[in-house]
Amino acid sequence: MQTRLIQTDTINQSILEAGTGPLVLLIHGFPELGISWRAQIQVLAEAGYHAVAPDMRGYGATDKPEDVTDYSILHLVGDMVALVRALGETRCVVVGHDWGAPVAWHCALMRPDMFRAVAGLSVPFQPRRPGGPPTPAMAAIAKRAGLGELYISQFQAPDAHTIFETDVAAGLRKGFYAYDGATPDARQSTGFIPAGQDFLSSVADDATLPPWMSAEHFQEYVDAFSKGGFEGPIDWYRSLDRNWALTAFLQDQRILQPALFLVGERDPVRHYAGQHEAGLKDWATDLRGSHVLAGAGHWLQQERPEEVNSLLLDFLDGL
């Protein structure tokens, strides 16, 4: 397993990779890095695949454009297209977790010639809906239900990233804790924030690291985000309405490639995106598996590596 910096069309991307064979791209989410896929990289490489996990745009050692408009879904998919080309390939399988899942779904949607199959972890494909951008609709639904403010709505603020940068270690620790399924008696978040609070203040100060995360592994995250900050990663959230405006050409488009979906039974994302699980088969027309991992939380590839690896290998070997 090695790390290297690779020049693509417009940015330098830091990648973690191992193995030779058919290319499998592994896309992380928030607040993660390519290192979140170590267990998968090792197993996929041993099984005869070239496994590559980049630090995504705005994260880790990859370039971090300063303008929020540089974090649209078109940029994120474009980065993956450019990475495949820079690796000397023309086709690959793409796997995404958390925010990486929408990127992976859209890679398949926009470039079916390159991305021959797709797997999403934790976040199902959410088709573009006509009628207007998503964040006002999210806010209206939360208000009608009396659930508080969805954290995604709070992340639209220009200074939303600063709460994480005040104490990077505490912010990351609370984030991993709030969405973890392995911590006994964890007071998980629902994603909806009570009035007068923010994402971090709504999580208990005594939040602990998940049992699957070593202090050494956690320190890698702390070091990376202390250096790189959170503005770029949260610019992904600030681009949601822009993404809606940019993707009118994808209205009613379906994913035709072989697809796989994995989600933890206790994943808080299911509180606000779970309705898309049931309809996934209508939008991913060759859905070859949709698996709910009993008792698992959000950080699937790190919390349940053996199960995730087994399901991914079965999917890949069946292509």
C-alpha cells in the first residue's frame, strides 16, 4: 500500500493504492480521507484488483480550491474521470461512502462508458426532483415535522466550518461518535439539531472515540484537518442547490450499470434519506444487492470491514 500525489487535469490528487488488475475507485465522505478505505484496499489488492482511494477535492493532501463554486458535483465527478485517465485506464468500478456515495452514483449516471459498475455505502441514490432546489425543501419538511433544523441546512452558512476548526480533535471525535453504531449506549444524532444548537453542541461533551478507531488512526484525521481545515469539505454541502441547477440534463435519468447498496441498520442518515432506499431499484435498474447490516452505524467500511469486504468482493466477482 502506497501514497502518492498524482497530477490530474486541474488539481493534484493524493491517492492511497495497492494491487494490480481491474481498477476500483473508493471515494470517501465527510469528515473522512482516503485512509478510511485501508481495510478494503488491502483485501481488494489481494483479490487481484487495483484499489485506489483518493483524498477528495478539499481534503487531506489533495488540492483545495478556494472558491465554493469549485465544489460542484460536476467538479467532483470530473476529478474522478481525470483520475481514471491519469492512472492509464478507461474503465473502472466506483465505490462511495457518505458524500462519496452521491459522487459515485453520479459518476455512473454521467459517464456509463467509464464507470462500469457502482456501489454506494450509507447514502442511497437520490434522483433530481423537479420543482426547485433541495435545501429550502429540506428546511420546510423539518419545520413541518417539528424535528429541529437539519444539519445540512446549518452547513449552508458561510462560516459553518468554523465550529469544527475551533477544536479539531473534539469536532472529529463528536462527529464520529454521533453517527457510530458500535459504541455501547451511544447517543446517536438524528441529523436534526434542536433550536439554539449546532451540530457539535448537540453532541455530548463526553463523546468517546468508536471502539474500532485507534488513537493513532484518529490522530491521522486530526493532523490532516488541522492542516487543511474544513472549509473545502463543507463547500460540498454549500453546493447542493448549485448541483440541482447544474443537473437539469439528468432529470429522470436512471443508472443502468450493475449496482450495490449497503447501509447500517442504525445509520442516522436513514432518518432523512431512508425513503430513497425503497425506491432505489427503480432508479438503479440493475441493482444486484441492497443490504442492511444489522446493528451497524454510519462508518461502515471502518466499523464493519469484514462484512463490507465480503459483499464488495461478491459484487465485483459477479461482474
